[in-house]
Amino acid sequence: MVQPLSLWLVVLVATGLTCMLTTLLAGLLLLAERFLVNYGPCAIDINSGDRQLTVEGGQTLLAALKSEGIFIPSACGGRGTCAYCKLKITDGAGPLLPTEEPLLTKDEIAADVRISCQVKVRNDLKINIPQELFSIREYRGVVKRIRDLTHDIKELRIALTEPETLEFSAGQYIQLQAPAYDKSPESVYRAYSMSNPPDDNRAVETIIRLVPGGICTTWVFRYLTEGDEIAFSGPYGEFRLSETDNEMVWIAGGSGMSPFWSMIRHMKTAGIERKTTYFFGAVAKRDLFFVDELTELADELPWFEFIPALSAPADGDHWTGETGLITEIVNRHVTAGRNDLEAYLCGSAGMIDAACKVLADKGITEDRIFYDKFN
Amino acid sequence: MTVQLIAASPIDGPMALRLLAILASASLTDNILLARFLGMCPFLSLSRQVRSAFGMGLAVIFVTTCTVWINWLLYAHILLPLEPYGLPADSLKLILFIVVVAAFVQLMEMLIERISTRLYYSLGIFLPLITVNCAILGAALFMTTSVTDPAKHYGGLDSLVYGFGAGAGWFIAIMLLAGVRSRIKEDSIPPALRGPGITLIIAGIMAMAFVIFQGMIKL
């Protein structure tokens, strides 16, 4: 008959046993990782011989390219939801992953387009990168000004320090890096459209709306102060004015103002005189901003019209302008059957989907509707 | 008058018969899913297509077989010998078993990724999900009661076969459900019952059918 050990000893043995097993297994896993997940250096061939990279295998293609200074657009930070980081991989990518399938169209799948944040570099790859993406790089700057535009929208102005200028076209966006802070253990990248005109190329301005629970917006609203250092990459995006002379309809809501605030001032300085009607939707008067500036521009520029609209004006607003959902206002103002009209949209996914429907009913074809959707 | 199908318990018979009985009871009469209701979560969510059910089922078989055996080693050779000294083997096994399962799934994921990228991709997200499949931990815990049960007294080989049987039982159940679900015409089901509702009803009917098997093999 064995003597039972004292309680303390039993606890000690139990704890020791658990720790031993855990350490043993962790060691086994580390060892396995060292030998099994080690793919060694892999060569990435870009645009059939244009550039050759050698990267450490095992990481995602998006991360590998970023470490080599090639920035592929990505709004979700590599989580496989935004589908911005599409790249053509002609060789070595392996079969299509279930996480990629819903983000790609049949034509894209047939053309070897892949989601680069999901594809891991396991062997040598051959990929195609559009030439304009090479101009995307990392920038550093100092926050020059943060001002409140409404109760939940702020304007951020960042003076560039390294490099000192940024060439972009009105409508493009940057990816702001929010560093790790108490709400987020790792740094994240989030996309924001530039609101300053392209000739103001020594700084970047953007309009940010507080998203409840949002990692980056909370950081901007709570922690970021004037004088802080900030990092971002850019410029990204295909959302820009077309090269035609067609009449335009702009539709925006909330911080969707950003690209149009850049475009209108760019058009003014560059002397682009295309007939433009700008519909801007908000809930009540307290959600409106830049109305005076835009009304002034509309008075000054004969080809520009600005129509702000409130969906639910408050009692004290004394609102005399358009009232209703922005889609209803657009429906009222745009005449049907205009096949020379181009539409530019920026705002929430719900607003854009609803507006696209209205525009389609008006006979504006899909190839003339350009949008920048928040998701 | 009662008719006894099997007179003597096969557990006392020759080795081959004993293993066959363990296998049959683990996979059919004592099916971990339809008689014990463990591992319901992936059972319901991954049974929409036969292909994904097949992948998940195979992975569960593999992990259950291996972890039940490793946990048997741990239980029979470390925990049980220490029990007379006052070590609470029954509480401790819970913690240790889940650690073993989690580590093993990780290891297997790396191994499969290395050996066959094709298999790795076809299993996809199901692989890491196995860690939280309670059927795997359940099988390991049932194994421990069979080890201490003086009538069964499972050894290493018995545990290995039991683990395989439990996994195979889960595989059979999810394949059956996926087969039924892929033949269902959603249009003819009342809207409120579509999706999870009708799946739970099907699973319930299948479970009733499996309850009838219970007791056919008395271990």
C-alpha cells in the first residue's frame, strides 16, 4: 500500500506534470516548425524577368512583396476580405484556396488572378504586377492639423517628411498605419481617400469618420495629436476622373466627401470645365460640412452645381434645402436616358448599392459608374 | 422469452474478435455522434456538401486514432500509476488531453502541408477546426473509463482500435447526413425550417435509428 503524498506535493506534481507535457509539446512543435515550415529562400519573378526577388518562404505573397518595398493595395490588412490585393500569378501558386474563391470572378480565376494575402510563398513564383503599383511606397509625415468637421468627422493634415512629395491623382487613397495600442495588439493599415488637391503635393489630407469600435478611427480620434509622427503607404486606387468630357454626377455621403473635395479643387486649378452635379447626403445639419465652401465654388464655377440633402433634418435645423434619402434626390434631379452621363460614387456600401440601382434605372451603363465603397 | 443474440461478451473472446467488437461498437452501436451527441457543431455546419464532409471525416478519423492512443499512453502509464499517491487523475486528464489534441492537430497541419500540398488545400480550414471538435476529446475520455472498467480493461491496441472506431463512426454519421442534405429540395421546406432547422430534424431521426443499435453488442 502506497502512502498518499501531502496535498502540496500533489499540487506540485500535477503542476509539474502539466508544465512538462506542455513544454514537451511546445518544443516538439517548434522543432517541427523549424524543419517542416522552413521553405528556404524562394525566387519571385515579376513581369517575366523585369525584376527578380529572393524572399524567405513560408510567408504570404503580400507580406513578402511588402518586405521588398512593393506595396500591393490592401484595405483589410491581409485578412482576405477586401479583395484589393489581386495579382496575376502565372506559375507556382498552387490550387485555388476556399478563402479566395468567393472573392474572384470566373474570368479572373481563368486568368490566374489570385488573392495575394492568401497565397503562401512555398516555391518559386512567377507573377505580374501592374506598372503603376511600383510607384506605391511608404511615406512618413507629421500631423500638422486635426480639425473637427462634424461631431464624428475629423480632417487630418499630414505634412510629408520622408519623402517630401507625393504625386497622386484626385480620388486616390492612402493606407494609414495605426500602431499597436491598448485596443489592438498589432499595427493595422486602413484605407482613406485623400481630400487635398494633387498640386498640394507636400502634404496629405484626409477625412475620417469615427467608426464605433473601429481600430484605426478610434486611434485617430482618441490618441493622435498634432505633432505626432505617422506612417502610411500609397497612392492607391483606380477611382479618378475619366479622360472624357462627359457630364458628371457625383454622389457622396459622410466622409465620402473626401475624393470629391480633392477633385473639385483640382478641376478648378487645372481648368477642367466638365458639367458636374454634386449630391451630398447627410442625416441632419450637424452632419454637414464644407457646405459654405462648396456653395461658394458653385456660385463661382458655372459648370458646377452642389446639392446637399438631409434625410432627417432636426427640429432646430431650419432646413430649406433638399430633404430625403440621397437616392431619392438623385432620382428627382437626373433625367432618364442620358447615355453620356458618368457617375462617381463614394460612401457606405448600402448607399452605393442603392444609388447604383437608381442610376441603372436612369439608363447609365455599368462602365460609366465609378465608385469607392467603404467596407 | 428473451433471445440473446450474443451469448458471451466478445470482450473475453479471442484477440481478433475482441478488437472487432470494439471497432463495431465504437463506430456503430455506440456512435459518438448519433448515440453520444458529441461533435455536433462541425457535423451540422460541414455537412452541406459530400466533399467537405468527406475531408472533415477523414481528418477526424486520423486525429482521433492518433490522439486516443497518445492519451492512452499518458493516462495508463503516467496518470494512473500516480493516482494512488493522491494525484487527481480524473481532473488532470481533461487539461492534459486537450493540450495533446491541440498540439497534435497543429503538428498534423504542418505535416500535411509539407507532405501533400494538395491534400492540405482540399482539407483547408477544416484541419485547424478539429481542435475544437469535442468528439475527439470525448473519445479520449470514454477510453479512460474503459481502461479503468475491470470488465473491459482496455490496453494500447484496444485504445488504438477504439479511437479509429470512434472517428470512423463520426465519419459515417457526417457522410450519411451530407448524403441526405444534398438530396433535399430546399423549396419544399417551410421557410422557418430551412437550413439548421431541417438539419437538426434529420439528425434527430438518424439518431433515433442509431439508438436501436444500442445494446446489440454488449461489451
